[in-house]
Amino acid sequence: MASADYSHLVHIKDHSELALYELIPNVVWVFDIDRHGWWWGNQPALDFWKLDCLDDLINKDLSGDSQGARDRTVQTFDLAAKNGLTIDPWTTYPNGKPKTLHMMHRAVLVGPERHRAIIAYINEEVNLGESPENLLLAEAMRYTSVLVTSFTLEGTPVVENPAATQAYKSLNAEQLPEGVNLFTARFANLDEGEACMQQALDDQGGRWTYNMKTDAGLRKHTLDIRMTRHPLNGDWLFMVAEYDVTPLHQALDAAHEAKDELHRLAHYDALTGLPSLRLLEARSQSLIAQAERHGQQLAVMFIDLDGFKVVNDTWGHDAGDAVLKEVALRLETCLRDSDHVARVGGDEFIAMITDITSPESVEVVARKIIERISLPFALKESNEQAQIGASVGIAFYPEQGRNMEMLIKAADRSMYRVKKQGKGDVTFA
């Protein structure tokens, strides 16, 4: 049944109000959308269907119509109710033979029940040739999910298929800002719509992908635009086919995100966010090569936390994780932007110090690290504080090794000497 949303439409209460249509020599009929059947037709309409009387037209059996055909009539009504008039070719089947007609539709309400209806005016038969393939193409445009619309070169729709009508049914020419046409109004960005229209004019068509503002929300559409001529008056038109590529772009975005996540997992520690040993080793190659060119030293620190196991055993692993995150932050505050730090695993970290002025300057950094890590760690869950320390071993390039593997082993051995000597200190390899 029609709702109050259609109160602006003309209400034809009974057949007597259509008497003047009998004077029109062209076919006119009224189709009841809610009943899905004819409500009225003039004598040329009866002749068109080769029927004897109006009752035969009203009682014509349409039970065999597909759901797609029923949806098509509803969409035509909606479009006519919005724009006042639709003009497009329709294929009908009088006596079972296809005949394509140039039809105009207006939306009205009919009968005491105020059913939704369309008045169809048929004043011209469209010659699509004798080939049945042409009729199939016309039918395909109706039922394809691809949005197909032809526009004048000023951006006014001439005809659109039901998919396009459904996608943009909320667009209304009367509600558009001044200077905006229905072509550009489909775009999420109006400037992009104007640029696309101008580009299509300059290039005589093309293919582009844009974000479009549809009734289903923001969608990414690939627009295939071709120049064509109006089949009746020969005017130049844009024929626009819109392919919804949103799922494809979502899949591509997800693939990129997954790739980035895999890269992050491979090169960064998931808990602290610090670079992994693998990433530090990759960076060390260029740093060592640069130090070799300039005859400079590099230092590698192996940092092992003292007393960390007690944190896990006393307050649990969540508390231990919180302490490790805070250790990572403290390490970064002790180093310069040109230095690098990585988590090796567990409670072990490695720092690489560049631009060294002297071994003593590196020791100053190491003792600063020990001091910062020795400060209490506030545990939010228990309102208590944890206390840990750090032991640091240092190796220098090129004295203790000419690659990262050798330098890490030398620093590791130095760190274990600190552990044996009482922890909480620093020593050189």
C-alpha cells in the first residue's frame, strides 16, 4: 500500500477521471504496482494487447512474471515519484512476441486504497533490429547488478537501469546545491566529480575509480565512461557503467595490512615495540660499513636484567610484562636518536652505540642505563613497587669483531663476567 511519503502524487480515484485519455491515439495504460496488474488502459492499449475489453486487460494473468520484473516496476515507480517522469525503453510481449517501446512513466496513486501506480505513455516503437541478441542486451541492462546510467553532457540523467536507481534513489535534483548536477552529486567529493566529468569530455571517455556516495553508504566504484548518442534524437551522451569494487579494495587493504603486520612481527618485539635482533642485525651492516669507511668505532652493549625472575614469581607475568615495557622506554631515554636498541628475548636487550668519541663515553651511557633501570617500577595492579637491576657487557668494533655476530658474542661474554662478579655493573670485552 502507498504511504504518506507519496502524498504529493496525484490520486486517481476511479476510471471516470481518465476519460480524456481515450482521445489520445497513442497507447496509455495505468499499472497497479501493489496488485502487480493493469488498472486501466485506453483503446489503443487494448489493441496493442489484442484484447476485447478493459476487463480483459485488468484481469490479464501476470503470475508468471519473475521477481526481477516485479522489482523493475517498483523501481520505475520510485524513480518517477522522485523525478516526476522516467523515459526509457521497455520490452513487452504482446502475443508472446517481444516488442521494445520507448516509454514514459509518471507516478500516481489509484483507487480507494491509494495503490501505487505508474501511467505508461507509449508514443514510439524503438527499432532494435530483427536480431534477438539486441533484445537480450536491452533486458540485460535492466537486470544486471552493474549500475548503468546515461547522462547528458550537462550531467542530467537520461535513463538508468534499476541497479542505478536503487543505488542513488535518495538523490534529488531539486535538493542539490546550485551548480551541482546529478552526475557530480554521486561522488563523495564533488570536486572529484567535476574533474571526472571534464576529463571524460576531454578524453571522450575513460575508466576511473572513485568513492561514491550511494544509499548503501560510501562505496568505491570503477566508472567506465563512454560517449554515445541518444537513439532517438542523436544527442551526445555519457554512458556510465559503475562497478562496485569495494570488496576488492577492502581485500587489497587487508592484504597490505596483513603484510605490514607480518613485517612488524618479524622485525619488532610484540611486547615492547622495540626492534627485533633480526632488524638490528640488518641495520648493523650499513652502520659497520659506514664506521669502516670513516675509521670509527662502534659499541655493542649486551644488557641483562638482574632480579627480573622475582617479579614474575611474586606478582605474575602480567606484572613482568609491564616492567619489560617500562624498561624499553627507559632504555630509549638513555640513548640518542642515532643509537639503536633491540630486545633479544626474555629479559635481555642489545644496544648499538654509534659516533663514539671514547670508550669512556660509552661507559657513561651504560652506567646511566643501570641507574635508570635500578629505579623502582610501580605496579598498577598491586599498588606495590618492584626493584630490579641490570648488568652490561660492552664490545667494540673493530677490536672485538668486524660483524654483528662477533660483537654480540663478545659483549655477551663480558656481561656474564659482570654477573659472576656480583651484577649491577658494566665491563668491557
